[in-house]
Amino acid sequence: MKNTIKSSDVYLRFLQLAEAIRGLPSLPPLDPLEERILALIARAGEQEERLCVRDMMAKEQLGAPATIHTRLKSMRVKGWIMLSDTEDARRKQIKLTQDAIRYFAKLSRCMVEAAKSGV
């Protein structure tokens, strides 16, 4: 039972540290759907997969294509993502901005810090 509490303490500490980062004025906050979209974009980038707007809009688990398109536009305006041209001018590839990459690096440091404090 003690290990379970300790593990949950680490996770709760991580959430506390991550929340502090979200409060910093680097990038505007994301709504829950935008957070999910950001995670998908980050995972695709990490796996070196090309993810286009059309690909994202086809993901039914995120909702209607119009909703996804609206969120992508919002995330672009907020500075989280950018769109770049592909060989097909009608398709735009979605990428994280440098600010978004820095945000993930900060979250990573929070995870390491939380793990250290739980040892």
C-alpha cells in the first residue's frame, strides 16, 4: 500500500508542477480538446510522421471536422502550432512551434523533478 501512495504522490507532484508551468505567460492556455490535439501532433512529430490538416480532421475521436478545423486555427493563432507547405499545395503539414517544443521540455523537467521528490 505504501508504494501505491508514493507513486500517486509523484504523479500529484507532477500535476502541481505542470499546473505552475501552465500559469506562466509564455503561451495562451488550451482547452481540453486542443490539449488532446497537441498531444497527437507531438506524438506524430516524435515518430517522424507527417500529419496534415486533412489527416487530423479525419480523426473521428476528436469530433466533427469543422470543430477540429476551428481548434487548429485557434492553436495556430495562440502560437502552439504552425502549418507548412508540402509538395501538394492543397495539403498543409502541422508542426509544433518552438514555443510548444519548449513547453514540452518544461513538462519533461517537471516529470523528472516530481520523480526525484518521490524517491
